[in-house]
Amino acid sequence: MGERQISKAVISRLPRYHRYLGELLNSGTERISSGELSRLMKVTASQIRQDLNNFGGFGQQGYGYNVRYLRDEIGKILGLDHDHAMIIIGTGHLGKALANYENFNRGSIHIVGLFDIRKEVIGTKVRNTEIRSVEELPSFLKEHEVEIAVLTLPKKNATEIAQILVENGINAIWNFAYTDLNLQLPEDVIVENVHLSDSLMQLTYRLNAAQQKEEN
Amino acid sequence: MGERQISKAVISRLPRYHRYLGELLNSGTERISSGELSRLMKVTASQIRQDLNNFGGFGQQGYGYNVRYLRDEIGKILGLDHDHAMIIIGTGHLGKALANYENFNRGSIHIVGLFDIRKEVIGTKVRNTEIRSVEELPSFLKEHEVEIAVLTLPKKNATEIAQILVENGINAIWNFAYTDLNLQLPEDVIVENVHLSDSLMQLTYRLNAAQQKEEN
DNA sequence: TAGATTGTTAATCGATTAACAATC
DNA sequence: TAGATTGTTAATCGATTAACAATC
């Protein structure tokens, strides 16, 4: 009862609010109304107010929203107010790119381990963190509290590794392998798929559609 | 006239259909009904049929869909049936990761140039392609037909480079910089934003929400 | 022909937008 | 107090699902 489910559409917009509020804060803006924010972000003021009121009333009639307060509250909703230990499995270019991100989500993400399948890279370092063999995963996960695992490895290994992760207590996976992991794991495991090819195909679709329109 | 606008939701599902059909094809499946595909992909059969019928009738009553034919037709809709020349601006780890992708979108994407701002990497090679200075962009774009530009560079340079690209004829940008480029460029420029931080925040949101539920 | 399954219309559901009373 | 702007309810719009006649 209570606790109506927040829709995916709303959740997907929260990071963007957080980002814009952060930029406003950097530019020294203290308060903002839903109307002003709506012009900035090109969404309706109604949507902003509806979205925020899923989580509570953060504004004040006649005044608007305090930028810092609202940014911080959205940060809390997104879980940015506490630390998350993360490991990366697969240290190809993409894995390295993620390992090198500075200030991931405002510093709340900490990379505590790197793993790879390829024998030849095991023992080498990325940014002072040694790359371990995936065979060490179970023992590593027993010794360390890890919340999030990132999969940046080929599709063919992804499912097997994901199952090992889940068996050893991981319940959140950020998946870059080109397969829908969520359909292959227990339902309570949180999987966020990033399919870059899908994104690029949406781009080529739009290119194609625009070119065909031109021809008419 | 006619040509009702295809919704974003539909377009975002097409790459996934394409992927599943490709896998079915690889496994030797010749035909499939919307019902079977719906069980496989965990979507409703109704949705599959509605989605496809935005583009035409690809099936046959009493038979279903021919896997290869449907896959190819969706490929055409996504623009995978002809080549797209692409350049990458920003050759950090992420840029390199994309430059090294094999068989991008079934071979329809060809990387024809790499560019960077950092003097020290100019002249070095990634996979036989020399990294050029961004200063060469205008002349390069005059000499080569390029359809898509990928931005894998820091946010602070992204807008300026994007404007140079657009001035020199690029009208499709795959943007990995953490800013909403589409709001800063002419409306007819196609921008596909990939905000990895946003994706990760959706993951931490769900983690957070799950943990709070547990506490109750 | 009988059975299966599409293409498509109609019904439902959910998300977005508009409106406005509450209130700072 | 008057003006501004929220929080929230109501109206609209669009997307998803259900149903079924058409047809292979």
C-alpha cells in the first residue's frame, strides 16, 4: 500500500534535472521557478512540478525552488549522497574509459577492483589498480563489499560472468555487453543495459528518415 | 502528406527487434510468429505487430514472419543497408573503444577519420588511422563525404567543435559529451546523446529504492 | 477446408499538459 | 496585502493492450 510506483519515464529525467541544477548552482543561481527551468531545459513547467512532486514538495509558493536544496534532494533520491563500491569486469578500451572517469556521479562511485579474462593483462595496472583474473571474483567479493559490477566484456562471456557475480552477492549490474542480461538473471537483480549499437542505429534511422523526406 | 510521424518509443525498439531476429537467424530459425517472439523478448505480441505495421505488413496470416526477410526489412528501416562514413573527435579511451568496434552495425559504419585537440597525440595511429588535429576538420570535411561525427571529448570543448562540424556540413552527431548538444544546435541537426552518467544514476536510483524498500 | 496468425480497429491504460485553488 | 508560483486535481493526449475480422 501507499508508495505508488515511480514510472521509468520520471526516473530517466531525474539525472537531467540534477545536471541542470548543478550548472545553475555553478553559475551562482540561488533560486529558480519551474517556469524558468522549463525554458532552459525545453520541457513543460507542469512536467517538472509533477515529476518533483512524486518525491515531495521541494518548492515554495511564490518563490520557486532553492537551487542548491533541490539539487541535493534530487541527488539523495538518485543515491548520490552515499558511496557505492564498483568493480569493472573487462578492461578493454571501454572498461578503461570508465575506470578513468574522474568524479563519477559527483564522487559517489568508487572503483575498487578491475577484472579481466585475458591472461596477458592480468597483473598490469590501470590508474594504480591492478587487474585481477575473473577467477578471483568469488574470493574478492567475499572479502570486499561491492555494490555494482560493470560488464565491459564480449557478449559471449557476459552471461556466465553475470551469473557468477549474482551468485556471489552482486545485485546491480551496469551492462555494456550486447545482450539483454536482465532476461537471463533473477528478477530482483538490477540491470541497467547500455547498448551503444542500439543508440547508433537510432541515429542512422533518423538520418535515413530525414534523407527520404528530402527526396519528396 | 500522410506519413504519420513514427513515435520515439517505436524507433527505440527497432534495434532490439533487429538484434533478436539476427540471433534467431544465426540459430537457424526460418519463421517466427509474433507470439513466439513476444515470449522470447518479453513484450506483448500486440506491440510487436503494432510496431511493425507502422512500416508495412511484413508477415503472412497463418504463417507468421520470415526471420531473414523481417530482419533485413528492419535493417533497411534503420539504414543498415547502406554505408555511413563516420569520424570520431576525441581519441581518449572512449573514442578508442568506438574506433575499435568490429563490425559496427553489421558493417554499415565506416570510420574514415580520427581527430583530437591534444597536440601530443596528433600523428599517432589507432588501428592504422592517423589522428588529425581538429584544426583540419573544415578541410577534411570538404574533401571527404562524412555523414556522422562522434563526439568523445570533454564537455567544455563539445559545443564549439559541434558548431564547426555543423558549419562544415555534418548533420548527425553521436554525442558522448555530458551536455545536451541538441539544444545548442539548429533543429535539423540530428543529435543522439549518450549520457553514461545518467544511465549510472538510474542504476543507483534503483539500488537506493530497493534498499529502502528492504528497510520497511 | 480448418487452423493459425496477421493486420487493424477498438478499449484501456498511463503519461503529459492544462488549470486553478492553496499559500508563501 | 498583492503577486507569484507551487502542489495538485482534472482534461487531454498518446501509447499499449485486447479483440477480432481478414486471409494465408
